[in-house]
Amino acid sequence: MTPQRLGAPRLGALYSSVRMLGYALATVALVTFFASPAEAQVATGKGRLSGIVMDLDGNPIEGAKVVLTHLDTGSSWEIITDDEGRWLKGNMGRGQWNVDFIAEGYLPDGIMVPVQEINRSKPVTTHLVPGDAAAAGGAAPTGAFSTALTNAIKAGNELALAGDHAGALVHFEQVLVDFPQEENQYAYLVNINAGNSAFELGDMAKAKMFYERVVAGDPTNTEGRMALAKAAMMERDLGTALTHLAEIDLEQIRDPLVFYNIGSLLFEQGQSAEAQGYYEGAIERNPNFADAYMQLALCLIQQGQMAEAKAPLEKVIELDPTSQNGALAQDFLNSIG
């Protein structure tokens, strides 16, 4: 899945400019988990991908070329399989990668694999079909791990990126019918993408159905858990969101929006002390997150910690002086004295 900023309320909180101690702390708007492709996608990172290339009889193919291409940046690497047909690539950025397999005497094949920096991707097992690639026009056979399936997923992604989420959802649902390989990497990827399209359309019930399929197939799948938590947050269901997030090691999550969103739901429910820790987590991951500083200050003020609120308020003014939050932060500072 290409992480993207899904449709949601505007980033930040809505406040009324009122005087100190009489402040009615207003509802905070949620922001979505995933950054836009331009923000989030880089070709290098902490992810890794590995696999084995074999013939139809299960014999390893030594010297096969494995070409990995990051879809968002176009960065590419080539790896040669060892005498056991194995290959490994580390330092990969998160996102979708095309993986093409080329070996003399075999038809080429290719897959699209999502790489995460939190969860280690499952090893990719590929069986190449004997044949003359030139005579076949370079086309791979249809079936599991086939170019046909890869292209079908790409077509759905293109619809989604063009904003046609209804079309993308119909397309991905058909892909699941046309390629019913329940145990391969694609079932996870297609369900995530179908869920994201349903999410964009505001159909949380259908989105959760697809996300739950991912988690049912792999309870440790971080992306599936995160997606279910995201859907729960959009429904203002803090308990369910926290249940899913409890299955994830939050220390490994580097996205500040995750922490901001949890803090926002806690703050809405008057749990300012608990929300404070999550806003601090957001700031730890992005020291320039002005909205998180504003919310942290409001948490401290709500707890009566006026002196402690000064530092985050000053940071809001430093980072975002001309915004509504910047003006409100100045009002707070003037009132605190």
C-alpha cells in the first residue's frame, strides 16, 4: 500500500479566543495516520526483503537477477541469487516495491510487495517457468506471483491515486475474485488497498471488513492493526483504537500523527493527563509539530500547570506565529503573565 493522507478534518484544533481560567477547551480534529506519498516515501530506510527463486520442481536457481524498484521514487537495485537461490536486500524504504525476476532459460516474472519498516516482510518464494523470454515477448505467465496480477493491482492503485475511490474499490473487489490466492502476499495487499478505498468513501463498515481480513491472516500485521485503529478513531471509538494499538510496539512507530490522534481522542474525553503523554510522543517524533505543542499546552493548562504550559506555547509562536494557534498561544501567554 502506498501510504497516503486520507480524507479527514483539517489538521489542528479549533479554539475560541477567550480569557484565562474561563477557557472552554474545544474539540480537537483528528488527522489521519499516513503521510502523503511526497512526505512519506523514500527509497531507503529500515525495511528489508528476502526470498528464494526456484524452478517448478523446487530446485534453487543460482545467478537469477532480482530487480527491486521503489514505485514512488523509481530507485532501483539489482541482486543476484546465491547457490541456494536466495537473495536479501536491506535498508529499504517503506511503500510498494516492484520485484522482477530474470534468469536465463526461464520466463521472467514479477510481483509487487509492500515493505514496512516496523514489520519484517514475509520472504518471497518465486517459481520460474522454463521458456524463452524473447519468444514470449518478455511476458510472464499468469497465476500466483504473476505479472497479470501485479498489473491488476497497479491499475487499482492508479484509480485510487486519481481520486476514483469508488472505481478502485470495485476494481480491488474484482481482483480478489479473479486471483483467489489466499495464502500469498497479494491477498494482504489487495485487502489493505480495498479497505483504504472504502475508508476514503466513508464506508467504515466495509473498510473494517477488509482490514480485519488482513489481521485474521496475520495477527501481527502492523499495517492492518494501524488501519483498524484508524477506522476506530474516525468513529471516535477510543477503546477499540487502543485495543488494536496495544498489539503494536508504539516505540517503533515513528509517525507523529499516530500519537497526535490518540492524544486528541483522550483530550476530547477530558483525559488531559493521559493525552499529555501522547502529545509528547508526537513532539518527540517531530520536534516541529506546532499543533502538538498547542495541544500539549492545553493539556497542561487544563491540569492547572500554568508555568509548565509556557514553554510549549512559546514553541507554537516560534513555529507558527501567523496562524490562529499562534495568536491563541500569545493570548494564553499574556494571560499567564
